[in-house]
Amino acid sequence: MRYQLICKDQVIEFDAVFRKRKTLEIQINSLGKMNVIIPTGTKTETVMRVVEDKIDWILKKLEPYQDHSSLRCHTYSRGDRFLYQGKEYELMTLLIDENSTPSVCLENDVLCLKTDSTERSRVKLLLEDWYKKEAKALAHTRVLYYEPSLRNLPSKIKISSAKKRWGSCTAKGTVLINWRLIMAPKWVFDYVVVHEMCHLIEMNHSNQFWDLVASVLPDYKKSHNWLKQNGWRLML
């Protein structure tokens, strides 16, 4: 359920998620989306009161995203700019006939899209498919690169479209990497790969886990902070 609250001249929008729990929790993910996890049966008035009480904290957390909302919208037309491995490329669309196969490639500083339609939805779909393929290929390559350091390989590597997580690791040893990370610098992509591979050994965020991450990537906090500050940019 979507809620909207006007407080301190700010319009705050958030999704309410009802669960069987005792306490209310406010979550703001790395894309600037706010969710409020609410005990089942809680009245709307109670939810609004809690959010108002926490408004200073909420506004502080949302501040990095407030000035970027207009930058998240792509036109998907010639001249639009898209991130790939930390660098921006200008989109060039070339219309092909319906019997030809659409394709995407990088040529110098141009993201060249050969498409059978320049409609927004079609261009977005083709770009997303390309990003996912690129992310999958890079994820497999980087997992193999770090295997000698961690001496452990995931049972499977999958590409994720999760809205809240950049990566995850299942109890069965499957590592999931968010395809949007292909837009980030390679060293940030590597951090998430290593992070999840370390979960194959330490399924927690204990001191031992972070020591393991640091043993492979001593400056991992740089990547961690980059995602916090720039995660909103990794969008189509």
C-alpha cells in the first residue's frame, strides 16, 4: 500500500508492508526508496504518527536522493546517456528492418543500438537485455578471478533484478549479482562479487566475515561507500 505524507514542506512517499511482527521499522534502500514494515493490524494513524516522529532522521537519509529524481528519467532516444562500468556513453539508435536482429554494442564513446523500433519500451527492453548479458558474463569472469584467493566457488551464479539488494548468497551456495552493477565501475562490481563469495564461507556479517572481505579487497569500504552514494544512478 502506498502512502504519502506532507511534513516540513516535504512530500514523503513510502510503501507500507504488513507483516507478522511486533515492531515497526523504516527502511530506505540504496535507490532512495522508502518502505515501512508494519505489524499486521496497525492503524494508519499510528503509522503516520511514527513516520512524523522520525521525520528528521528520514529527511537526512533521503537528502542524497532529493536532487537526483529528475536525473533518473531516461528518454531512451538518440543522445540520451547511459552508464556502463562507470563511464557514460551516448546512445545512438539505428533503425533496422523487422527481419534483422537487434543488437547493442559499444563503439568508442557511443552506445550503438540497432533496433526494429525506436519506441521507448522497445529500446528499454533491448538495453536491459544487453546489460543483463554483460553482467552475467562479467560475474562469471570475476568469480573465477577471485576463486584462488577464497578457494571456494558458488554452486551457481545468477543475475538478479532485486530492487533492494546488490547481491545475495543462498544456503545452497548460489550467488546472485544485480545486473545494474554492470553500470558501476568494475572495482565496485568486484566488491559485490567478493562480498557474496565470502558469504559462501561466512554466512553472516561478523567480524570474521569482514576480515575475510578485507583480506581480498583491503579498500572494500571505498566500494561500499560508492554504492551508498551513487546507487541511485544505476538505473534504466
